Amino acid sequence: MPVRSSVFSVLSMAAVTITAAPVLAQPRGEVGKYSDVVVEGSVLEPRSLDVPSDKVAALLDVPDGFRVSVFADNLINPRMLAVSDAGRLYATRRSVGDVVLIEDKDGDGHAETVRTVASRPGMHGIAFDGERVLLATVNDVYEAKVETDGSFGPLHRIINDLPDAGQHANRTLAIGPDRMLYISVGSTCNACAEPNPENATILRAKPDGSSRTIFGRGLRNTIGFDWEPGTGALYGFDHGIDWLGDQEQVEELNRIEQGRQYGWPYIYGDGQANPQDNPPEGMTLASWAAASEAPMLGYTAHSAPMQMAFYDGTAFPEDYRGDLFVAMRGSWNRRPPSGYEVLRVKFENGRPTRFERFLEGFLIQQQDGSYGYLGRLTGIAVGKDGSLFVADDSNARIFKVAYGSASSAAATTTAKTPNTVTSPAASEIAIKLLLPKDRSGMAVKAPFSDGSKIATAQAADGDNASPAIGWRDTRPDTKSYAVILDDPDAAEPKPFTHWIAYDIPAGVTELREGLPTEPVLQDPKGMKQGMNSGGSSGYQGPKPPVGDPPHHYHLQIFALDVSSLGLKPGAGRKEVLEAMRGHVLAAGEQIGTYKRSGVDNARN
């Protein structure tokens, strides 16, 4: 996908209310960055309108031929929705901390049975995988068997260490067409440098929760994501930065691909710079933008996209097949308010082309000029009968949208073939691939000698601190060094690379413990760090699966005949190895081991 060159479309609901002084801004360079911007923001929270459930549907608008009804009410706080393989509808309730099964047993179009089937504090994400259900709280992912009556069996925790919450605590998850588990983890803040690389990401793990990596990053809060049926490409709708003005930042519809980053917190929209935050030292706004993917489309700022679902039913007209429906919860910080609707994203040939409002009328301006709402929309799911379910977490309802006088056509499942996921072929550790046999080695020192245990401080479960390392090299023709830490005992990828560093100046022969994980370091000056197999830059400590025998971690140091590999910061292992090929003068290694002991409640 082209970097920062995609189609960019914004639907605006009213005049812009941002006012700005003359703006003087430039990407960070040798002289730094200077911004002089005045931003006028709004705090405008519409109030909930008390309209009875038997009357609210008549106030809503849907396209001709469609009808909307209240399927369930008095639900307290329905958030995410999911439909099981058996066709049953479930909703998570964050404020209650449970999952409810919602059933219309008599077929009159209104659910009369609501029962709790699972409970945990902060319950939010839900997805079905055949006869298994997956549930997410802030830090944990659980699995359970779906019983024949729709209830859930005992919950078993398969992940227990998702990042701690902050501003965006609501985790969502899904099983992808590649049979892997995807988890959205929002940022802890509006715009900041996250100390935990797993924040502001979509993570990818095996179905049992193990082997977790970062799939896409720079995603402030992508609660809603799903796979386009024809291509299998992953799309997500990201929440824009607040307090840049009523018209900024638009909500971004992204095509999310493995290993890519999407701009937050420094770049947004079609290459605009956040005037408040500077990228890490050694990076400019221009270089951050060049490394970021542009949104495919942008929608009205502050609309708050929530759950989304591609339509795979047959009850709606054929023109709707393969289009995307998104629940927009609505703004609290825009004048006039935005969102409070269900959005249709039209797809053509597997790509999004435009937005259309599908279900609206929830936002009402009163005669005195104030605003009220009939609902704030959160969850969305396609029923087995081809209808669309929409949750309102504020007025405690679930709506059902059907086509025609009745909805009897069954949903179909279109085969989705992922085209954005690559699994690298197994290879040797770096030193075996790069060191010519006629080149001598060099001495390497590390806090572990060959085969000894790596300290807990260097492990992911410990301090996750890079080890203090050094090397001896007397060659006058050495121009720079590189470091690669490989684990060939990992199941996938093989080897799993925990650390890549390059363009280390020739005068540097040791690195202190606990280096920052930024792509460019200031000490040693100019040292770059690549992307480890976990999907983050810098060092990632050992974390082999519990129960595995000790894994071997090969710390490899390379002396090179070039002062720079000519790569951008954050390069991947394949790029680094290719750039090093033919330039290795000498290399050395130390091997440490690490085994996680004990049994915990997460297979990770």
C-alpha cells in the first residue's frame, strides 16, 4: 500500500470551529521543532433523551425498504455483540462485568430472555471460534466451551498479561481467517510516547494465546476491526487524537498489514503533524510520516467508531454484500456533535470507496439549541437471518435492522484468505548465514557465558532490560558493528529475533545494560535498532512457553566494513541481513539459556 498517498475523504457535519494563530512548524531536524498553534476545542455532551422503547424506533431513519425495531431493552450497558455458530446473540456489559445471552424464543421480534453466562471484571471483547468462545478483559483473555443450551462452561485464562489500562481500557478480539487470535489494545493516553510497545497496537497470537506478537502499531484505539470477505485484508477504524480542534483529527479507516505502523501519536490523517508531540530523538516528523501508512478513508472527527462488521448475509439487497457497517458512539468534544449513527462503508473490488449514513436519527437538536440523543452505539453484529444487530450502551437497548417485511434469508460465510500475513521460512541464526569461513572470530562478553542461564532482569517477565555486552576487535578497517540476538529453539518464527542493532560506531565496543528501545539512540550516538520478531523496536527479553525446555539465545556481534548499512531505523531482520551480506569482517557470539518455571494461567 502506498505510504501516505491513499484516498482521503472527510464528511463534515458543520462549519469548522478551530481558530489558529499563524502556524510555524517544521519537522524536527538539527535545530529542533517549533510550533505556534492556538486550538479551540469544545466540551459538548448531549443529554440522554427519555423516550420509551416502543416509540424510539419510529424516530430513527434507515434507507428505503429497511425497518428498525427494538430487539432488547433494559440491558444496563450492552457493549460488544457477537453471534454464535448456533445463531444466538450475546453482549458484553463492561460496567456489569459479564456476558449475557439474549434470546427471542417466541419469535415475536423482541427478546424476552436475558441471562448471564460469564462474569469477570471489565469484560468487553467477545468472539466465537466454533464451539469455543473467547472473552477479553483489560489484562486477560479467557476461553470457554459453548454448551448446547448457549451457556458457557468454566472460563480458562489463556493470557494474563495484556498491558495495563489507561485512557483506552476496552480490549476487543477476533479469530482471523488465518486461524490466529487478534487482540486490539488501545493507548493509555490521548497522545504520548508509550513505554509499553504493546499499547496502541493490534496483537496477534496463536489460538491458545501463546506466541504473541505485534501485528500493527501506531493505532491509538482501534476497537473495531474485521476482515474484508473477498481479499481477507484486515481493516480497522481508529479513534483520532482529541484536543486538536473540533474538525481534527478525523477517524481513520486503515487497512492494517503485518509489521506496519500507522502514525500515532506524531502523525495523523494524510500526513499532518501533531503539533504537541515530538518523535523520539533521532527521528524527524518527516521520517516518521514516511514510515507510516495513510488511512484509506477518513471520517468526521470525534465520531468515535466502535465495533464493525462486514456484511456477509443475503437478507439485504445484493449491493450491500461485502460492505462494512460501523457503530459510531458519538462525540463529547465537538461542536456540533458528530457520530450517533451506524455508518455504511461502500467497498468496490475489495477497497473502501465512500461512506453512507445507514442508521441515523439518534442525535436530536432541541428547540433551545441544545443536543440530546436517543442512543450511543457501540456493538454491531450480523445475525444468522441476515439482519443487523446494533447495541446502545447508554440507553440500554439492542436494535435490529431488517430488510422488507420479514428477514428470513440466512447469512453466509464467504471464504476469507488472508493476504497480509507472512510467516518467514525457517533459517539459521545470523552468524551462520553471514560469517565467511575464512574470516576469524572476535571475543564477545556478556553476563552469561556459553550455555549459562540468562538473568531474570533480562527476561520479559523480569525487567526486560537489555544485557550489558562488550567485544574486542583490533581491526583497523572496521567501520561499524551490528548486534543480533536469535532464539533458534522458538517454534515460529525460527529463529525468533529478540534484538537487532546496527550502525554502532566503530569506536564503541560495549553497550550498557537496559538500553532504551527507541529506533535511534543518542548514546551511543546514531546507533539504530531494528524490529524484533515481537513487532517492536529494540530489545525484547526471553519469554519461552511455560513447559518448554531451556531455549538457547545466541548473542552475535558483527564487525562490518561500512559505517552505515543504509537502512532506516526499525528495519526488519531480513533487511538487515541482506544489507550486511558481503560486509562482515569478523563475528563472535555468546549463548545463554532461559527457561520459564512454574505453571501459570496463561499459555504465553
